[in-house]
Amino acid sequence: MWGVAFVAAWESLVRGFDLKPYFLPAPTAIWSAFTDNVGLVRAAAFVSGGNALVGLLLGIGLGVAASFALMRSNLLNELVSPLAIALNAIPIIVLVAVFQNMFTSTSEVPRRLMVMLIVFFIVLVNVAKGLRQVSPIHLELMRSYAATPRSVLVKTRIPNAVPYLFTAVKIAAPTAVITAFVSEYFGGRQNGLGYFIPSNFANSKNAVAWAYVIGACLLGLTFYLVSVLLENITSNRRGRAPGGANT
Amino acid sequence: MTAVVLDSVSMSFNPGTNREVNALDGIDLSIAEGEFVSLIGPSGCGKSTLLRLVANLVEPTEGRILVNGTSAEQARRDHTYGMAFQQAGLFDWRSVRRNVELPLELAGWDRGRRRERAEEMLALVKLDDFAEHMPWQLSGGMQQRVAIARALATRPPLLLMDEPFGALDEMTREHMQAELLRIREATGSTIVFVTHSIPEAVYLSDRVVVMSPRPGRITRIVDIALTGDRDDDTREDQAFFAGITEVRESLRAVEGYHSHGGVDDR
């Protein structure tokens, strides 16, 4: 409803005030640019989506592995947790320039590394919390059953952390897409949405740039919806999901 | 054989530091097999700590504890007691049946026997129709019944309960008390029961242990002489009121009872 009203208002604004396409193209112009270039937009979205997905999966894997290490070592936890939180205040995205420098300019590796790094900290903080913040009653019960540390891990800590993981993925998935765009914008191969959006604006092909923006929105939405779907599968059974922390 | 023996048991938290808290001091108590004993006293009298000592969840600073003829630690390793807390503490990722199966899994039972026993226990607490439900789909009273079924799953001779009905409303609470007596009748378990409620202690117990705070001590043990079956009529019985009066007066004698107000008269 609001979306339709917004697009209608946009269209009439552009027509009514006779705004020039280089200032703001009309939705109809954007849509025709989108349908004309749908193949190109799709190809670019696959590149960006691939970068985001590979980085996301690597980040989740590493984050989960590291959270187990954090759970086992108090020292490690005290060293890493404040760092992970402090990273919130630092735009670590600039590291992509460092990574670009390390690899050849035709490589997708720097972008994927950047996505991985950002996802890593989101997953690490949340899953480590899930592994540690176990109900004291559950721990006392497990002690009363003379449970081994391994049983406590498998039957209490890991199941407790599962919804935290899905919450982390829900936060990390859209962030991964955004990170992929921004990383592409920083240079390197000229094939992703993060390259085509600014380059088309620079060439005054604003409607085409907006078509790529549509592609970017759809890609981000896809990642988000899949992660929400995954989360719902677990939380429906449990009846609740814990709130997550953004790195 | 006595189910529980506490022999001059003392318990301090943070011993040797300036934050030392003397939770329990010189506790002597023995509980016979099949007996129902309640621990009552104002907040901070150490009644929960006493229960946790028997469960070997904490170690005493001094003294000796025997549970079912062995050390408290051995009793814990042998799964000879079951425990229930004020919060049901169910694992929300497990179905009701699999919650009851948990202690059996840890005792190394195979799947078929676990399932059979869990269903038997759920029938005992009258929740057999809810075996495949998830805990959040159950009311507070039902969750507490699952917790009791779980505590009884290995058929332990001893049941330790820390204010298990404390979070329930009055009607549910009275119903649960009657259910507990029925379950006790069926299993013959020895029960040690921590409570804040005088009527609850009197209604359920053979003996009520009255405790005083700072340091936690046993001030008096009241024998409850209720004749016949305990049912709803018991709550209107003269002997029931006599028991309540006796426990209340013992508590009044406890220094700090009024200032702490940790016992309710419900």
C-alpha cells in the first residue's frame, strides 16, 4: 500500500516538476531500464551474491569454531570479546583496501575476506553468548545427574546456542550483502553490483544505475528472507528466540 | 537404613575472606527412609543450601553427609536422588517426553527403555496426553509436573524439592500438594522439601524442621500428627491447625522472623 503510494508520488513529482533524468529518473524509466538490462543486472547480482554467500558461509564456520574456543578459555574470552565489541566503533570495511593490495586486482578473494571478517565477529559474539549463557538450573540439574563436561556441552550448551546462531545469521546475512557491495566499490574486478551502481551514475546513466539498485535490493532481501526462514524453523518449535547483538 | 544423615555440618561461603558468610552452622539431622521432611524458615536461614548440600551441588565446609548409606558425592554419581526446583527448568528444545528421558540418557539407558519409563512417569503425573508437546505449550503447573516426573524418572529412593510449588497460584498449589502425596504413596520415596509456606509444610510432612538465620541453625523439629489419609478434609482438621500453630510459634521464636518476614502464612 505505502509502497504503491510512494512510487506514485515519486512518479508524479518527477513529471509535475519536470525533474531531469540526471537529477532523479521516474520509476517508469527505472523499470524500463531494469527490464532492458535484466540479464546484466542478474549477472552482476550473481557476482555480488556469490561474494556475499562465500564470505557469509566462511564467516559462520569460523565464527562458530572460534566461539567454542572462547567458551573453553576464559582468558581468550576476556581478550577477544572487548575487541569484538570495540570493532563496532571502527569502520573495518577499510581493510578491504588492504586486502586489495595483497591479492591481484582480478581476484574476488579480498571481497570475500572482508565479508567473512564482518560475519565472523557477528557470529562469534552471539554464539559464544549462547554457549555461555546457559540457565543455572540446567547446569545444576546436569550436575545432579553427574553429567560429564561433554554431555553438558552436547545436551545443554550447544542446543542453547542454536537459536543464537540463527539470530546471528539473520543479522549477518544482509550485512554480508552490503559488505560485498561496498567492497566492490573499493575497486578490483568491475563485475559486481557495487561497481555498476556508481559507474552508471558517473556516466549519467541514472536510470540504469537505479536498475542495479533494484537488483541490489532484491539480493539483500533474498538473503534476509532466507535467514528469517531458517530462524523460524527452529524458533517455531521452541516458541521463542533470544535477541541478538550486532557484533 | 536412614535416607539422609547430616552430622555436625557447617557451610561457609568465601571462607577466610572478609566476605565470609556463615550459611549453616552445626546441623545435625537424620531422615528415615520413606519420611517426608520439610525445611522451613525465614529467607537466608540456609534451607536451600542445606538441600543443595544433600544433593552434593555444593560441598560442606565441615561435617559429614550420608545419602542412602553412601557419601553425598557417591549418591549423586549413582543417581540415587532426583531434584526439582522452583522453576521447572525444562529444556525448551526438548519435547515433554524427552525432558523426562534426560536423566535416563545420562544414566546410560537405551532408547526403548527410556521411552517406556518416560511414558510411565508421565502417566504418574497425569500428563500422558502431552508427551509430544513442547514445554512452552504447557501451563506453569503442568511444567512443574513434568519436572517432578523427570526427578522421579530413575526411580530414585530420595526426592529433593526446593520450593517446587512456590511460583504457582494457590489453587494449583493445593492441587499439586495432593498430587505429590499421591505420587509419594505410589513410589514410597523419601522426600526433603524446602518451603516458605507453613500450611504447605504441615499438610505434606511427617516432620517440619524449623530453621533460623545467620548462621543457619535448626531451632526446632515439629512432629506432625495427622491421622488417616491426607486429603482436602485434612486442611480443615483440628490436628492440621494445631500443627500450623506449633510451626508458627516455633518460627516466631526465631530471632529476626518479623524483620525479615520471609515466611508467609498461606
